[in-house]
Amino acid sequence: MRMFAGMILGALLLTGGIYIHDSMSTSSVANGEVALERRTIVNWDVAASEWDALKTRTQKDWVKLTSN
């Protein structure tokens, strides 16, 4: 049980660290060569849409599973 809690905590810390890094290293006014040097690690728009798709699919599958 400790191992799973550690894995979950590690994933949360990793995600939080990457989010902080991305939010501090990018700027909305960066363009040209500066923008190439300061790219984000994660495309957060794509990550958000994938998360929404996962939630929707999980909810549909849960309804199928519990309806029988």
C-alpha cells in the first residue's frame, strides 16, 4: 500500500513541477528565436482535452458496468 501511495504522490509532484516549470518559463509575448528556446514541456491544451475524453469514456464505461 505504501508503494502505491508513493507512486501517486510521485506522479502528482512530477505533474505539479512540470506545470510550475512551464508556467514560469513561457511568456505570451515571446516570439521568434526566444519562443523556440523557451518551449513548454507539455502541451496543456491537448492534455486537457485528453483528460476530458478519459473522464467521459470512464463515466460511460461505469454506467455500462453498473447497469447490468
